Amino acid sequence: MSPLFRKEGDLPKRSLWQRIKDIALTDVTTVQRAGSIKGSLEQVEEILLESDFGVPVTLKLVDDVSRQAQRGSIKTEDEFKTALKLGIQTALETGNANPGLNVAAASPTVVLVIGVNGAGKTTFIGKLSTKLRNEGKRVLVGAADTFRAGAIDQLRVWAERTGADFVGGAAGSDPAATAYNAVDTGMTNGADVVIVDTAGRLHTSSDLMAELKKINRVIGKRYPGAPHETLLVLDGTIGQNAVNQAKTFSAAVPISGLVVTKLDGTARGGIVVSVHEALNIPVKFVGVGEKATDLLTFDARQFAQDVVGE
């Protein structure tokens, strides 16, 4: 099992390929018999859907494998597995797929972090701050989540731990004003990166979405062109609901990248492919644990290898 889905000490999880072998390819000759490939692929389709790849991605992957089998390009298990990995990698590299952070022409680069309650935004910000500080960047963290009890203190602790500067408003104060102050302070004090947290919000709340639009607008008034990155944090364990969340947030503010957390807790990594396919937004980071260093820059090839398995 790849380290992407497994931390040290974890028990191995059954990979996508193990499930396909157990259910759809009980006999290696299955993929060699013209009369059996259709039935096997129907079972593969069911497994992909159960793994949160979603209908559009699943149909594309299965159709591609089917065409290759009909041409005689897939005759063994290894060839079947290779075709599946390549199909997943290709899906993730299609369209808007650059995992690199957008960098402002003049410092600071402003990163706005959004998402629903419990997705892991605060922890992600701490990890991102750690990563950027390790790269020698001067980071400022702005706590514009002024509603959730303890949110400001949590971010302050992360900032102190990582050596980042910190700006936080009083509990219950205007989140947009705090975001403005964070960007203003970062610009005045020479920060390389300003990371602005926002309150977790249900994607079905129109009032909170309007507030998010205000935060985005206010940041742009202080620094035209900002935010340079708006990263949507998604919980990798919630399945296809992540697609609905992403669509709703995307309708409120322009999203430039996706962060998928808690991938250490699920083998259903197909949601990463499904959300990218649905919104044409690149996956930029994946969170694979609770430690400050458990944040990986997304790599489509490695992800495909990890999700399919050995």
C-alpha cells in the first residue's frame, strides 16, 4: 500500500486493484477471452462507482479499457492494471491541472482558504504554513473565521508553531475586515505569502456564501488581483457530496485549486478524480495525516499508482 493512503503503523487497506482482482478478474484468462471481457468490465464499473469515481469518469475509464481490450492491447492482468492507472492519470492531467501554487508578480501572494465545517481547513493552513516556512518564505496567517469558538486561538497556535506572523479579529467581528487587515499587514510588513482562513460554512447557506463573496471582494480592493489562490478544502471521506460542495462554492467565488484532506482515512480516492473532472479545477494538495508535514503536493502519476495499488 502506498504511503499516500497509509501512515506508519496503519494496517494495509485493500487497494482498488485487489478488489478488481477479487471480484472481476478471478481468472487471469478473463481478459483474454472475448466473451468474458464485457462481464468483467461491468463488475469493474461497479467497483469504480463504489470508489467514488462518479459516473462520467467511470464510464470513460471503462470505455477506454474496453477499446484497448477489443484491439488486443490488453491480454494480461498487468496490462489491464497499467491501462487503468494510465486512464486515471490522464483524467487528472486533462484540462486545468497544474498543481503548482499561483504566485503573485509582487509579494505577497494571497491565499484564501474556504470549505465546509469539519473539512480540515485549520489543519491544512497549519501544514501549508509549515511547508512555506520550510521553503524560507515569510508567512502571515489571517484568522477571518471569527464565528467558531476557538478558531482564532487555533490558528494563532499554528502561527506560533511555524514561525508565521498572525492577524486575528475579535470573536464576532466582521470577517471581511479581518481579511482586509491581514492582507494590509502582509503588504506593509513584507510577507511573501498571506494565508486567510474563513469560517466553515454549509454549502447550502446563501447568507454565508454572500459573506464569502464579500471577503473575496474586500481582499481585491486592498490588493487588486488578489486573492491569487482560492483553495477549496474537501473532506476525502464524504464521497460524491464533495462534488456538490465544490460546485456550490465555485458558483460563489472563483476557485483556483482543490485540497483533499483525510485521504489516510479512506481507500475511496476516486473522489479526487471525480471533483477535478466535474469542475476542471486542479488538485493542488492532499492531506494524509495529522502531523505538520503530512501535506503532499499533488502528483497525478503517483496518485494513480497509489489508488490502483500494486
